[in-house]
Amino acid sequence: MINIKLPDNSVLEFKEPIQGLEIAQHISQNLAQAAFAITVNGKLTDLTTPITEDSSVTIVTAKTTEGLNILRHTAAHVMAQAVQELFPGTQVTIGPVIENGFYYDFAKEDPFTTEDLEKIERRMEEIVDRNLPIERQEWSREQAIHYFSEKKERYKVEIINDLPSDAVISVYKQGDYIDLCRGPHLPSTGKLGKAFKLTKIAGAYWRGDATKEMLQRVYGVAFAERKDLKDYLTLLEEASKRDHRKIGKEMDLFHFEPEYAPGAVFWHDKGYKIYRKLIDYMRHRQENNKYIEIATPRIMDRGLWEISGHWDKYGAHNYSGETEDGRVFCVKPMSCPGSLLIYKQGIKSYRDLPLRMAEFGIVNRYEASGSLMGLMRVREFTQDDAHIFCTPEQMEEECVHTIKLILDIYKDFGFEDIKIYLSTRPDSIYRIGSDEVWDLSEKALANALERHGYKYEINPGEGAFYGPKLEFILKDALGRKWQCGTIQMDMNLPQRFDISYIGEDGEKHRPVMLHRALFGSIERFLGILIEHLAGKLPLWLSPEQVVVTPIRSDVNDYASYITERLKQAGLAATADLRNEKITYKIREHSLKKIPVIAVIVEKEKKEKTVTIRRLGLEKQETKNLEELINLLTQEAVMPSRNK
């Protein structure tokens, strides 16, 4: 007798081995129809997997994250099948699930076109209509290599050869199409439905290695229902309108020069004003929280990065070069080693700790060309980095202090929905330090969260190579998630750099080092903020705050007077005295996202009043000049000035 325990703790008894689909049918036909897969004792597997012993079983449907991921992974296989049917000779490589969808990388001589995407979509719909059963098979290594070699699928052969000798090699068959995959998958192509769409084509290096060949990556999205797809496409349309690159051009904030400086920002006057204001804001917050500010060199000897471990872990992403005297120097990819060298200057006492050391460091990292995306992914950026040196007894309190600071800062910018993830140790080959040190570090971060009531989720294996970290995920106005701030617990670099402090007992002790970024990077945070606010920056952050525009030239003198008064009050104000229609000027200034437009007519001049129009609002306000100046100067105060 086999006992199957269900999520409601009820138990079903079966006399012989049974498959997941049969269990679903036993419960109800509706559930069987909706079933995508099952979990057996917590392990996700196909509906056809035989269950031979007492187990806890959950039926997985499209209403779960696991179910949607299975649907999307099956969509990737259906897309790969469609591509090979339409373009014989195309090799398939790797096709994982991503947020809201999937992609597959293809090796194809000729580039895909937009028209090709439409053809592939239509063929995918045909494959769905065929309702092909999807069958899992386990093959020997020799069988798999022989099959994919015969098919001239050299990438699949390479993947198989790289698998451990004891790995289970599974393939999935749907019709004549067979793909190497761990699964699980939907029971048939018909279960996929047609709520999918191919969205774009991009280049991608094989296995993300810039030294290897470039492949063609086809992206798609997939959902369980057509309505969900429609909602998502509407979201994409809105996201396109909010694209920070588009808005940045309209506001004349920045541009890029891929030919001369790929992945680096050319800040224009208005954009650089915003950049400086973000730094000023953060500088005030840090000063009010007892940070000192430092600056370290941008180019330092490679040996420094070998001590820290960054060279071994990320050497391929560092910019480096050899000088005439044979020394190898590295352009700073991060600021931690420089902070450690400053800490080492002079003897530190326990009375000096915690020592909060901040730096607005410009760093450079080589990112693959295909991954660069405006301000969101660059090769040169400014980190609002800080390193907190503290005693082991202080580290939990410092974590809590930093968590509160991060969440408060995000509120100032309109981000209220924040998720916290605790990223734990990566695989041993990707980390430094003993398991004992990692145990202590992970426990300290978890305690800091739990004892103060912060909800969090575990992000297994995603910690830094030197320690676990907290990641702060913002949700923007469109519901998209962005990883920004981090707190990283580090007991390894203090040991590598042999730093210490003198304790109350007069002996040397090793401090704990907390790596901390609040915005993350100025560039990325500004890109996120522009899209979150659709370019409608708060008055204090806007590079142009007020434009004064008369309807007729006979009130130009009053418009100029108002402009000067606003400037004297510290506001960024300009007068638009051009001989253009007022509707044209309002439209133009609205496109540039200027928060306040003051429209001047003869009546305002006589009454010494001003009529203003706020960006995005149709309603106008009329105020006397002194009242307006007081109102706008209060709005223009940087939030951190009061904190």
C-alpha cells in the first residue's frame, strides 16, 4: 500500500505505484485538467513520474510560481522546435526561464529578423494545436552524445561532456523534436496554450564568455491566460514610454558614445546637476549618520586585488595594463581594498569603532557589450559605497542601523514596497573563508532582521565571494523589481589585510567589515527613478524647476522680474520670452519635464500675482508672488537637509 499525503494533510491510499496525473484525477477531473506537474516530498517533477513509496504530494497548476515556470520552459522548447522546423540547420544551445518568460540562444548563420519572429510565433501556435505528448527519457552518456552528434548539435554535445560522470542525462521528446533538459515540462504542447509572444532578438556569447562565439538570443513572454499576456504587453508599452534613455534625451540629461566609450555616460549640464544633487543628498544623510568621507585612487597595483581575492574571482572583468617598468595596474572595479588601506593607517582602538567610512568611488568593470543598457548596465559608474568597521559585538546593531537608513532613503524617493533577500554562501569554488566564518556571518544578518521584525526571503548561493549579503529590491510604479542597496557581512577581507583594533583588554582583535551601498550606483538608481516617476522629478531634484513664460511681449518685463525673484530665492528659474504661441511653449516645456510653468498675462502684472501650471496637471493655481516663492522654496528643500 502506498500512502499519498496531500497539502490539506488528507491521505490517499493506492495498492500499486501511481503517477501524478492519476492522483489529480482521483481528486477531481478539473484538477487533472489544470495539472502541470507535481512535487514529491518537495521535489518538482513531471506528472508521469511513478511514485513507488509513501510520499507527500502537491499538484502544481498555473496558479503557482512553479507552474508558470514550467509553462514558460515548455514555451522555450516549443519555440526551439518551431525554429528548427522553419530554419533547418539551426543549432539550439541553452533556453532557461526568466522573469515573465523565457529565451533560447541559437547558432544560426543568418540573423533573425522581425518577420522571422512572426513566423516562429505562428509555427509555435501550430505545434500547440498538434497537442504533442511531451515525454521524458533517460539516456546513457554515449547514446546522448551519439544522437546530438548525428544532429550536428555540437553545443549540446559540449554540455553533455561537461556534466559530472554520475549525472542523470534526460531528454524531452515532443513529436520529432528532442531536447536535452532536466525538466520538468507540461504533459503536452497543447497545455501551453497561446498566451505567449516573442518580444526581441539580442546577441549573446556562448555561456556568457566574451572569448567565445556570438549566438542569437530570442526572448519571449508566456502566461497562463490571454488576459495576463494582454496586461503585460500594456505594461511593456507603458515601460517604453518611461524608458529613461528616451526621457533622458527629451530632457537633455545625458548620452552615450558606443564607438568611443561603450558603457560610459556623457553627462550633459542638466543631467550632471541631478547626478550632483543625488550625491549631495546622500552626503548629507551620511554626515548625519556619523560617516566620514574618503577618496581612494582609481588605478592601483594588481597585487592589491590579488590580496583581496578580486583578481582571482573577477580578473576577466577588470581593466588592467602593464607599465614600462613591468608592473601591472588595475582600474578600480570596487572600493573595498582602498578603504582597508586607509583603515590600516595608524592604530585603532575599540573606542574608534564603529568607523563608518564612505566613498563616492568611480569604478570600472568590463561588462559584455550585449548586456549594456543605458544607465541600468554600464561599464563605468559611481558607487555610493561605504565600509563600516566594527567589533563583533557591534555588527548586529550596525546592520539594523543601516537597514533603517536604507528604507528611510527609499521612502524619500517614493519607493515604499521593498523586499529584503538574505543571499547566502555561494559554492565553495566561488568563495573564500571557512564554513565557520560563513556560519557566523549568515547568522548575524538573519538575527539583525528577525529580532527587529524585518521580513525577508533566502536567496541561496548568491552571496558575495567574501561574505553573505542583504539585497534590497524596489518595486517601481509599473510593478517591476530592481535590486539596488546591499549590506554585505565580511570577516574575510579584514583577515586578508591583517587589520586590527586594540580591545578593552589591551590586546589586538580583528574587526568585522560591513560593505554597504544605498543607491547601489548613482547611474542605475537615477535610471530606475526616471522610469518610476516617468521623468517627473520632485522639485528639489529637478535641474530646471520653474520656467516663466508670458503670453504676450508687453508683459516680458514682469516675467523677467518674477524670474529674477525666483533665482534670488535659490530656485532654478528661466524666462521664456520667445515670440511663440503659449500652447507651443507649454507643450515644449512639459516634454522637458519642467515641474512648474508660470504663465504671465496683463492681469497678473497688475495684481502682482502668478498663475502656475504643475507638470501633469490641468488645474492651474494663481498666487501672489511672495506666497509662490515661499511655497516653491519649501518644496525645493532637499529631504536630507532635515534628517
